[in-house]
Amino acid sequence: MTSIIVHGGAGTYSPGAEHEKALAQACEAAARVLASGGSACDAAVEATVLMENAPVLNAGYGSSLNLNGEVENDAAIMLDDMSCGSVAALHGFANPILAARYVMERTDHVLLVGCGADAFARHAGLVERDQRSPARIERYRRARAKLERGEDIHFMPRLRAFYDELRNDPDWDGERDPESGTVGIVVRDESGRIAAASSTGGMMLKLPGRVGDTGVIGAGTYCDCRGGVSATGHGEPVIRHGMGRALVEAFADVGAAGAMARVMRTACDESFEFGLIGIDATGDVAIGYSTQAMSWAAFEDGVLRTFLSHPIPRST
Ligand code: ASP
């Protein structure tokens, strides 16, 4: 049995038709790769490239911008034999997942960051691209204006005070460039090989150099012979709790559904906001989220299902 599950982020956004189409197309593309004899890894990469190219998703073109108004991408891939590669704070490449795959296949390392990752991706001949879309720049402007007004930013309660310090720091160059949908996939092919991949622009207004869970193996992306996982949502608690690995470990104990229930209890106890997709060694799919919204598409037994949850409107 082959199983494919992709997500388009968890948070407070309202996923629309374009969002759903991008996830469905990614899922179908992964299915086509498997049907033509490609590996779980090929399928995961192909689908992630398509999601990175979709401006509506926060990965590749259309990524969120950091405090300086620049895009810094994180992406990772891991296979059931525990080979893995990732990049973080990568600047200006169309498809960060290709750089992550290249780290896995060509180096002795797991994670390359910043200017080292940029030089590596350039050496690999990957296509360079300004990842800022007009829609995402507009959202950045709105978020930045909120910060200027002294309002708190979701997930970053310390940013307001820190921002005041930065503005008075003559060495800080962040003032020069005044602005969800992280993506992930898990695939299990007919022969039982599993691959998990994730890609993101990270959180809007994050500090330059911040690395989220997506590029951290064991946190936002994890895979071994027991299953694979991709996470989304508030990256810092996902790193602290090693959510990706925690879910895969629980797969071996209690299967996909039981494992998801167990890790979701942690999320609820700790009240942090995140979403997870996973596939266990038998091909069973698990999905869970503690956020207001999450989107995903799954391909199981030849049937495509898509799911978009919307935030419940708050009464004023
Ligand atoms: N987890 C990502 C991060 O913290 C963001 C997201 O999934 O929306 O960078």
C-alpha cells in the first residue's frame, strides 16, 4: 500500500481554493512519481518543489519575511534509513528542498546554514530567485506597522521590547528595508520505504538568523523505519519537545492514531500551537493540530482527500 500526506501549515489563517489546489496538485504529483516507479524520496521532493512554487504557501516563492524584510528559508528531508539533509536561513533560492536533498546526498553533514548554505546551493547550480511575493510584502508591512504601534506579535511576546532596543542600536541595519502556510509531506511507497520533507519561510518578523523547527531533524522533520513526520506551527516548542521524533517513537508503541493522541495531549497540556502529519511503518496516516486552522491533502488507496479547517470567527 502507498500512502501520501501533505500539509499546508497550521495557524490562524483561512485557507482558500488556491491553497487547496496547491496541496491537491502536490499530492497527485507525488502519486504519479510513485506510480512511475520513483522512490518515496523522489515523490516527497517533487511534491515539495510544487508547494514551494505556489505563491499562496509560506515556502519558496511567497515566503514570510523576517524583521529586516528579507526571506530566510528552512527546509529538510529525511528517509527511513535515517539519511537526512537540511538547510536553514538560506537566501534567494527557488527551491530550498533541493538544497536539503543535495546536503543529504553529497555531504557528510546534516545541516548547513546562512551564507555557507547559500554558497553550497550556488555551487549545486540551484535556481536563484527573490522569494518575496507582493502579497507577502503587504502582510509584512501590516505586521511591521503593528510592531511600530507597540502591539504584541503572536508567538513572539518579547519582540516588542527587543525591537525598541534594536531601533536604538547603531549597529543594527534592520531599518533599511521596511513587511501561514509552511509545507510538509510524508510518503510511504509500495515497498515500505518512507520519506518526510518540510519547507518554510518561517515566522513573519522573526529575527534574522532564527532557525525554526522545519530544518531541525527530530523536531519539524523526522523519519526512521518506524515512520515519518512533518510538523508546522510555532517552531520553538516543536524544537523543545522534539515533536517529530516523539511522534515516530510513539508510532512503534501504539500505532498511528494512538501516537497522535498521545502527542496531542502534550500539546494541550503545554498549550502550544502546532500541527503534525505522519505515516507509520504500516502505512497508516495520522494528522493532529492544536491551532485554529490546518490544511492537508492525503492520497490513500488511490483516493485523494483534502481538508481545510478555518478559524472560528471570534465575536466582537
Ligand atoms: N514551524 C514554522 C517555524 O516556526 C512555521 C510554520 O509552520 O508556520 O518556522
